[in-house]
Amino acid sequence: MAAQIFSKTDFLSKLVERDIDSFLNGRDREMCQANIGRALGFGLFDQIDAIRGAWAEAERVKAKQQQAEGA
């Protein structure tokens, strides 16, 4: 049996953070479903609502950015 080198929750959080950062900086598309899929794959079902909430906030921030750029 292999030792667990990192926490699955911490790893998932870093992936979500990276994807949201890319999304807000215009380098990537929304990855909410991919992040939820990763949570399911890691068995972190309790993280799904937090991921959805983080992406909802990211979409609000992105909309504000786009509105400010258009003004």
C-alpha cells in the first residue's frame, strides 16, 4: 500500500483554485464540471457544493470584469 503524500482535499482545492484563476484571467474556459468530476473521483462528495459556490462567485466576478471593460 502506498503512503498518502498529499491530502485529497488540499489537492482538489489547489486544482479548483488554478482553474478559477485561469478562468478569471481569460486563459481557460469554465471548468466547474471537471472540478466536480475530480471531487467525485476522489470520493470528496462533501466538497461539491463548495465547488459550485466558488464557480458561481467566479462567474459573478468575471461578469463584473467584462462589464467594467465594456464601460
